[in-house]
Amino acid sequence: GSEIVNETPTKTVWFNTSIFGINNVDKYILVQAKWNSMEPEIQDGDILLVHRQKDYLPQDKVFLVHKGKPKVKRILKTESELYLISSNQEHEPVQVFEEDNLDVIGVVKKIISNP
């Protein structure tokens, strides 16, 4: 994946927010999925509707930046450790350390399949 340099959109996409039940559009972003780490739930090229928020549940698919790279993962917290978990079992869990600069952007609320 490419690094996130800033939050400037690369493309503007207009859509009817009411079909997703969105009231506050400023709290949402659209992200295009890359790679296969979250398959079979999220496919390469799918569009993800992400609600900007810092809190999440263990079952949530979280859009985050880890070591400067955007990713979608589940986050597993233990008493003393934090792991990024892929849905695709071919990908091992990744332990996160303090120096890794993990930044939670938001939670995936809707997956729009890429035809």
C-alpha cells in the first residue's frame, strides 16, 4: 500500500447519503481496499464507508495507519499486548509496539463490493 501523506481526498465521489442512513457526512470517508488481508469479507478494490472515530469493538473492522501505512484490520487487545488481525488466515497477526505509531482513523460501517 501507499503511505498516507495527508488527508486530502484524491477523488471526489458524490452519492446519496440517505441510502446509508448517514446524517453527519463530515464524520465519514470512503476508502478503497487494497490487497487481500481481509478476504473473504473485504475484497481488493472494494469501497469502504468508514465512520471517523477512535473507539472500536473487538469485532469491528478498523481503518488505521500503522507504521505510516493505511490498513484495515481487527484489533485484539490483551492485558499487555496489541495485535492487528487479518480475516485472511494466510496473514499472521502482527504485534503492535509503542514505537509503531498506530493511529485509528475509524470503523468500517459498510462494504460496497467492486463489480
